[in-house]
Amino acid sequence: MSLVKLLVLLAVAMLAALPWVVGSYLVTVMIFIFFYAYLGQAWNIVGGYAGQLSAGHAAFVGIGGYASALLSMRLGLSPWIGMWIGGVLAAALGAVIGYLGFRFGLRGFYFVLLTVAFAEICRVIALNVDAVGGALGLYITFTGNPRQFQFQDNRAYYYVALVLMLAATAVVREIERRRFGAYLTAIRQDESACEALGVDTLRVKMLAMILSSFLTGLGGTFYAYYLFSLQPNAVFGIPLSVEIVIRPIVGGAGTVMGPLLGSFILSPLAELSRTYLAQSGWTGVHLIVYGLLLIAVVLFLPQGAYPALRRLARRRA
Amino acid sequence: MDPTLVGQGLLSGFLFGGVYSLMAVGLTLIFGVMRVVNFAHGDMMVWGMYLAWLLSVRAGIDPYLGFVVCAGALFLLGLVIQRGFVERIVDAPHEMQILLMLGVALVLENAALVAFGPDPARVRSPLSQGTVWIGPLFVDVARLLTFGLAMVLTAALWLFLTRTELGRSMRAAADNPYGARVIGADVRRVYAAAFGVGAACVGGILVSVAESMGAVFLSPSMKELVSFGLLIAILLFRPAGLFGRTAS
């Protein structure tokens, strides 16, 4: 067994043991770290590896969450099944956005605008259609029944979020090792050259978008059943899309560890400032910090923190 | 469908469209010259509006006069952002530019939230109390004034771009930055001025209530759908804009 594998196993074992050692607040913070790392990892496939900057990934969270919540409330379908339907619906929307964007050759900020426009349309529809809760949103009654994706113990959510994060990371690592991953990186670096070499870039980008939106949609169910409420402005809004995008960017977009590192840096920061600063009326402060971090990353670490750390480690060795 | 209602919607939409177009002119100026999308445009506008509000509440300056100060302040803000950040990423990939401007937008927006709080503020001007009736349709004096101001500023900008040395250099730099440098235009200064003027345009915006045809035909909150639908359609079918020539 290689050293890297051993270290990874050790880290996973430590994370698995953690909730039995630390207090409940830290468990909550860890849940947010895992969950946003998961969403960032899902975004990473299309936004990081393929370099197609989607700024509307919140739409997939929203669709996934709304689908499983509504299926459970109206038809009594367990969210454990509903989450897959939510994922498929999110992937369908991802396919539509991807097809329009890629087929019509929208690049750079044109693609950004397209993704934002679709997410905003979802938000406005969710706000105005009373059948899906309208402006009030959806509230899920707490039953504590594990079959309904609800748990009495915060630690259960911890393990679900941990598994989500690890699974998405395994998927991305597998992609990176395959030909598909090489195609994605090639598209990011020089799409025209990639196409000239005979890669069906439309198909590759579509696959990346569908996989990414599917995984993000699965995350929507966790969001709904961890927070017990879905508000159109919160789940479809631009702020959530920013939260999803910023972690992989800060950590290192297009790397396996980037979204995790980004989330371990940013999520505690966001959580702390939300807990301590928001109470004293400093509501926007964590977003100012985000803004400053984004500016700093673009100007000084355009590839993100993880590649910078690796370079540093290599220089030491 | 009540024809008066439709006429009223058209008129309001048209007048407010003038204000939007001024904002868009500023955005286009920056984009046209530097190929950088100013994602912080709306957030700069927020500061312009709060400045107008501060001037009117604290110093008693009528917002229709205060806009000169606001435009000047926003020019400076634009200059700082251009020299401090944008200048370094003019040649960077789109993604990096977008992220940088997003960062600037987050800082500006939330700094305003921290500074002024979440409660809405209203700018009142004695000039804006009345309404004018045109047949069965009515117009806010405020909206009419704002529309007129927007038109005057747009015309002034057009004169600046076509008649002055700096304006001409700006157009030259937009067309071909290398060529502009060859003939002796200080492209760096031109960029800074373009960003400043672009930001100053939104400094003039004072009143913010949007109404458009979408509100008449659909429920008021669904009107955003029309805007976004239109945006998607234009992105797909006329990416160079409604009147733009498609790049060959």
C-alpha cells in the first residue's frame, strides 16, 4: 500500500471518528464543510475540469430539493428514492442548459449569463407557482424517521454528508484517471485544438454538464432534509451559486482536492461569521470576506490554493 | 385587456427604459473598450444611489442636483477599481475577469449593506411630487425628469466619444488596442477614463421603481421572466446584440 493511500485512509478514519470526540457545534460546522465540498466537487466536473463557468448551479440544488420534498409531501415517496428523481430532473435541466450553451457556442461570460438566466427563471417560477409553495417555500415537518431522510442525531447527517463528499471525490478522481478527464482538461486548455484532434467536444461537455448537474441535484435532497425548509430565494438564488463556485476556485478548480481544500478554508469562515457577526447586525461581512478572497485569488493565486501548496511542498522536498 | 392600462404600461416602460439604457451605456462603454464585463455595475449604482440619499438627507441637497457629485464620486470609484484591479486582468481569460468582478461586486454590495443596513431608504425631492396627465395616462414628474436627464447624459457621452480627443482615442482602443498604441494613444489612460465614465453613468440614476409591459400582461413578479427569456433568446440568436454585426 502506497503512502498516499495510507494517509487518505487515516484521514477518512479520523473524520469518521471525529463526531464522537467533539461537541455538537463543531459537528454542525463539519456538516457544512462536507456538504459544500460535495457541491463544489460536483461543480468542479464542468466548471473546473471542462472550464465551463456555470454560475447557476443553485438551480440544480433547488430542483433536486423541491422534487424530493414535493414527492414526499404529496405522494409519500421516501426521499431516499425521491433524491434520485430530483437528480435526474436536475440533470435534465443541465442537459437543456448545456445543449443550448454548447451547441450555440456560448463561451466565457456568455455562458455565465445563460446559466444565471436559467437559475433566475427557476427562482421566479418557484416564487410564483403556489403549487410548489410559492413565496412561502416548503416546510418539512420533522418526524425523525430515518426512512424519511430525517435523523434525531446530528451525527447521522454528518455521516451522510461525509459519504456524499467522499463519493463525489471518488467520482472526480476516477474521471481524472480516464480518457474522459483528459478530454475535459484539453477542452479547458484549448477547445479548438481539442476539436481539431477529433474529440467530440459537444458530447464531452454535455456529459460533464449532465453528470455535474445530476450530482448537484442529489445534494438538493440533503439540503432540504437537513434544513427542513426550501425558500426559492435561498435555493435558486445567485448567492448559493456563488457559494458553490467559490470553494473550488479558492481551493483549485480542476483538481481533485481543490473543492475539499476550498471548503475547509471557507465554510468555517462563513459559519463563524454567520454565527457571531450576523447576530450583532454585521450581516454582510462574510460576503465581503468572500469578495476580497476572490479578488486575492484571481490576482495572486489564479490556480487556487491546492496547486500552490503542492508547488510549495515540492520545493521543500 | 384595458387599452389605458396597456398604454400606461408602455409609457412607464419606455420612460424607465431610458434610465436602464443609461446604465447599459456605461456597461457597454467599459465592455466595448476593454472587453471586460463589469459585473459590479449594479453594485456601483447602489453606492451612487446611497450617496444621493446621504447628500439629500444629511446636507439637504436635492437629488437632482446631487447627481453631479454622485457622478464625480463614481468616476473616482471606477478609476480606483480600474487602476487597482481590472488593469491587471485585461488580458486574462474571461473566467478570471468574471471572478474578479464578482469579487468586487460582493465587496461593494455587502459594504453597502453593512454601512446602510437592510432597510430601504427613500430619496425625496420637491421636484418629484407631482404627476402630469397626458390624456388618460399619467406620468410621474420624477420619472420624466430622470428620463430627460438620462437622455441628456447619453447625448453628452456620444459627443464626448465622437468630438473629443480622449473619446476618439477610446474608440480607437476599442477597435484595435495595438493600433491605438502605435498612433500614440495612451491606452492605459484611455482604459481608466472609459471605466470611470462608465461608472459615472450609473451615478446619475436616482429613482428605482421598475415597471414594464411584463407587469401588465403577467402577474407583476413574473415580469422578470420576460427579461430573462429575452436575454436567453438574444444570447442564442443575436450574440453580438440586436443591432450588432456578427463577428466573422
